[in-house]
Amino acid sequence: MKRCTDDLEYSGCRAERSIAIPRHRLSRTGRSGRLAAILCLFGACLCGAQSTSKPPMMQRKLSATDAEEVSRPVKETSRRRHMKKPPMAMPFHIINYRLLPAVENFAASGFMGDVSDVRLAGSYEGTREEGFPCLRVKYAALGEAGWAGVMWQNPANNWGTVDGGYNLGRAKRLSFWARGERGGEVVEFIVGGASAVFPDSDGLTTGDVTLRTDWTHYHFDLSQADLSYISSGFGFVIKQDENPRGCTFFLDEVRYQE
């Protein structure tokens, strides 16, 4: 086992790489500035009146191809207790194009920041297994906000204002496959973090992850996380500072597991 200077652990996985990612908690207080903008879009009382001009928050309806602006959740005087949910069996999939019927546990409906800069589409380009598609993400890096992101939500378009989500308490890690089109793409991946009327029970981030051109298996440690209520199951953020010319990357088989 070799420990890299950026504190990622590398181990062989056949011809591919497998990387364990240290977790960083999205704390309710004292969070870093680079995460404040992300959590701001989940509404609630995390940002107060720090900024008078915020990027639009978008949603994409199941019957439409384009995202549309949606009203931002407002600060509530009191949060509500969600209904107790039974723990879900593992593995619990977010993205998997090999399963039938199609996986619909979370919807890629939460567009954030410069929403017109990010596009999601199925792709057969450089897939991990021949005959099965993966998800392609293209980021243009043209908007004024300087970043963009997408959250997988349950139900669709839920920014913490609906009692949805799942009890994922049996999960010990989140794993996913990713690769960059050219290598060097910098992406931040997120679990949970919604904070409005029905806040997620926890929120964590990988911090910045630099992708390679070869498919790499990432493991995100959740052993110390409270996953009893998660409505924002997975997401990513891409920033202009790290990707000034934009970028394209690919995702496959995102899932919670024991």
C-alpha cells in the first residue's frame, strides 16, 4: 500500500486503480468558504444574508429536457422531524446502467451554480464495459458564478423541503467509478448536506479529486457518518479555478454498500 502526498491510498484492482478517499465533513458551523456556496443552495439558515446576488437554483422535470429556475428554500423558524424509515438493503444504487428495471432511487435534478455550463448525457465513449453506457458530464466554465454542480435527489427537485430520502444507515462506504477525458480534471463529490425543513442527517465531501484518463474505482468512507436520513444521495461540484478551460468526465456504478 502506497500513501500519496495528497493522502489518497492506492491499491491494485486488476488493471485499474482503486482509491480510498478521506472524508471531510460538511459541518453545520465553521465550514470552509469553498463549501459555503454549495450549502447555500440547500436553503436553510446556513448562509443568512451573506450575499445579495446568488446563482439561480434549477430543477429539471422528468418530462422536460431543459432545466428551469425554481424558488429558493427560505429559512424556517423550526425544522420538522422526518418520518422514521426502515434501513435500506445494500448495495443501494444511484447510477448503474446494467440493472433492469432502471435505477430510480435518486434523480439528477438538483442543478446548482452556472447551470447552463453543465450537461449530463449517456455515453458509449470509452465505457468501462463494452455494450453498457456510462454517464458523461461536460462542464463549459463560462458562467459568472465560477462553478456548477448537480445533486441526485429523492424525490426529484427536493432541496430539503419534502420528507423524502432513505435510511442508508447500513452503508459503510460509497463507491463509484470515474475517469477524465484528458486527465487532470478536478471534481468534488458530495454526500448529503441538504439543510432546509427536512435536513439530511449528515453531509460529507471528498474535497478536490484529480481524475485520470483510466477508469478508477473510488471508495468514500462513511463508517462514521449518520446516514439515517439522506435525501441528497450523491452530487458533484466543478469549479472554474481548477478547470479554467472546462472539462469532461465520466461516471459509472455509483452505489452505497456495506
